[in-house]
Amino acid sequence: MSSHDQVAAILGTEILKGIHRPGANMPPEPELIQRFQVSRTVLREVMKTLAAKGFVVSKTRIGTRVRDPVHWNFFDADVLAWRVRIGLDDDFLQCLTEVRRALEPAAAALAARRRTAADIAKLRALISQMGRSGHSRQSFAEVDLDFHVGVGAASGNPLIRSMASVIEAALVASFAYSSPVDDAADHEVTANSHAAIVDAIEARDPQAAAQAMLKVIDIGVRRIESTRKKKGSKR
């Protein structure tokens, strides 16, 4: 990771945490240069990056000010990744789940209308990988992400494909808390429920594809809720 990316990630995360609060100025340029040991050019490029993500705005004689969260671009892949690294909370997971429920069933329905033979072959191969034993949390998450991105690609809608960062953030967040591979039965249920999506897409049944996708999302939500309850009862 370049010095630019490192500094942007640190400052972006600090803004998300509230260390640099909305309406407040960011620390002076000399202070940040000293802290991160980077050039003025690199720091200014970092501020341009944060501005492009809606985090800050620079004004002459005022400085660089943190913007209200309403301007933050949570569809940006970096912003979502920084938010996930901060940790899970109910509000964040709820927001991700709501977006997935709105987006992914629609993507599956479109895929059922527009899919090609190549799309089906790719999705079937991913289902086969998903069902294999011996997965780590990381390896399963990668296959699962590829599957959901594959459904988006099969939809034929480039805007849906560009929303992959939201799906990735949701999966990373959920698997950090609880993964299907933690339990053999849960692993099998998850693989089979994903296979049902492909069955419906291959059958060109948009309604069944949307319902199957919604079921997959809800299974993941219930798994997290169950894990939280178990951890809470042990306290």
C-alpha cells in the first residue's frame, strides 16, 4: 500500500470514528506532514481523495473542514472497507442488509431474464467450490463474493455490477462475526440455498430467483443474530 493510500485510510477511518468531527477543521497541514512523514504533495493528494469521497471540503482562508455524514459516499469501496474495519454495530449491519434486500433480489430476477449459458456455467462452478469441505472463513467468503458478483454480472446491468463493493462489505462484515463454515450443517444449508438461486436463474424464473436470493440474505442475517445471542448469553 502506498503512503498516499495509508494516510487516506488512517484519516478516513478517524473521520468515521468521530475523531475529526463534522464541521471541525482537519489538523493543520504541517502537523499532518510531521505526523505521517510525507510530502506536502502527497498530503494534498490525500485531501483531494477524501474530498472526492465526500469527507472533507477545502476553502481558502478556512482550511480543510470535515463535512456532515450526509455527504459521505458509503458506496465507495474504500469508505465501506474502512467502515467494516472499525467493527460491527446493529445500525451498520441493518443498513447493509436493507441495501442488499433492495438490490440483490432484483439482480437475480434480471439475471433470470438475461443470463447466458456462460453465466450459468460460471455460477454452477462457484456453487461446486462453495460446497467443498475444508473451507476457511476467508476462502468461503471469497467464493461467496464471487458468486454474488457473478449474479450481478448475469443481470446485464452495469450499475448493478458496480454495486459489488456494497455486497463485499456486507459479506466481510458478516463473516467476520459468523461464517457458515463454522458449522457443517450450516455450510450445507448455505451452499444449497445458493444453488437454488442458480436453479431459478437457469429456469428463467425471475420471481423464484428473487425469492431464493432473499432467502440467502435472510439466512445470513439469522446466523449473525443467533451467534450474537449465544455470545451474549455467555457474558
